[in-house]
Amino acid sequence: MSPPRIVVLGSVNIDLVIRAPRLPSPGETVLGGRFFEANGGKGANQAVAAARAARGPVAFVAAVGDDRFGQQSLDNFKREGLHCEHLRIVPDEATGVALILVDAEAENMIAVASGANAHLSIGDVNRLPDVWFAPGGVFLACLESPLPTVRHALIRARVSGMTTILNPAPASGPLPADVLDLIDVLTPNEHEAAALAGLSVTNHRSAVAAARRLQQLGCRQVIVTRGAAGCTVLGDTDFSDNPVGDGGAGGRKDDTGAIDLPALAVQAVDTTAAGDAFNGALAVRLAEGASLVEAARWASVAAAISVTRPGAQPSLPRRDEIDAVAT
């Protein structure tokens, strides 16, 4: 039997990064930084993260401009082994660009010019052959693409019997109910969970409260990623059949019914792609049949490895690296 297929839909950017002693205040110039360029975009990062971790095929649905950055991105996807035959080149449009500032504590500020990403369409989703949308596979998307396109892809994946994951980044407010209803696993960080649920999220209990609210609004399962504090997992069961639910394998379950998985203690260099590493790895383990908690624990290891390295895609670990730490 062939491995389950993974489909990732999302953005493609070229990251222009400055590592500076500190992040500037509005109107301020901070000198002494170092510059580098890297392939990025949340969708591309998640697709590459999945491709590096997966044993099976990964397809990427995206759009790039007809410029140097677009060709650079396509060449990179082919090197990574992604199936991107149906990725669209948008005439007379620029490839997305992200301007990223990273300080000495690995905190970052990001501004994005969407470019061709804003043109990713329902037609682009429909061009992907049916063989990719098959039972047992996993579909992953984020919110750097037009919401109608994301919604249509979620519908196609759900109808096909795939597990659907939405990383709601960047989220600035609630999602429509007809989108939340299509999500098997929602993976916000604390800020995104707060924006989506309309609740403050500052600790485990408030993360659980936000996750429960999001379940009430329609999505089945929620993982709130919390940086150095790890992640909070709230599934559609009480995890009674999973040893992690009893506190094993590095997890802690309390009276909220959720499970906290601690983050690995590492020296962070750049947190830019931590969430993307997490989501790509999560998709891989869920496609392989892992439980939600097991998949989240493995994905947390991938995220921890990624923050020890500079850049977005350059920081994403390969499967042997994740397995070496996770086992």
C-alpha cells in the first residue's frame, strides 16, 4: 500500500531578513544588523517541512510571480521533492516578499507584500488531480491565501475523506462558521487563538477555554501552540486510550481534559518558522496514523529544532533529525 498523500495549500514568499541587536520602535533606525535572503512563505515553509519529514508524496498548491523570485522558488521546490506541477505562475505579478527583523532574543517582526499569493484561486485547487484528494490523506492550509480559496480546498479535502488542518495564521479576528465546520485540527498560537475565540490567552487554562470555544464554533480538535511553554492539545475525546493522557511521554493532563505537551529546552536563534515546522510535521504524523497527541509531540520536536537555526526554510529539520530527538 502506498503512503497517504499530503496536500499543502498556501503562500510563497522570498524572505529578506535582517538580524539586528534589537527590534526598532516606530520611526527608529537600528544599526548593526546582518542581512540574508531565504525562501519562505508560510505555505511554502509548511510544504517543505512536510516534504522533509514525510515518507510519502507531498503536493503544493500555490502561486508565484513571473519574476526571478518565482523561478527561484520553483527550483527550490523541485530540489525539496515537492510535487508542484500544478503550481501557477501569475503573469505580470511579483512573487510574495516578506521583510523580517529578528532580534538577539530570537523575537521577530514581519511585514509581507502578498504579490501572486493574492491570486491563488479556486481554479488552482481544482487543477490538482483527484488522486491527491483521497481518503487517508491530510490537507494543510494557512491564511496567507484568499479565504474563499482556502474554504473551497477544505471542502474538497473533507468530501474526499482527508483529515483537514488549518493553521490560522495570520488571524486578526473570528473565522466564519462555514470554515470552522470544515476543520478537523485547528492550530493557532496564543495570539491567534485569542483573536479567533474573542478571549484572552495567557496560560494553560485560558488556552483551553479558547480551544473549547473554537470547538463550540465548529472545529473538531484544537492545538494551541505556546512557544517555549509548549502546546495545549484539546481533542474530540478525553484521550483515555492514549498513555500521554495519563501523564506519559512528556505530557500532562489536568481537570480541564486537555493535555499540555512541554517544549524542548533549546537555545533559540530564530523563531520565524517554528509554527510552520510544527504544522508540516503534524500533517506527516497524522497521515501516518498517529494519534493527535503523539503527532503534536513529534511536531513539537520539529519546531524546537527549527528555532535553533537561522532563517525559515533553512531551519526546517529532516525526518532523521526529528526521530533522533523524539525517540
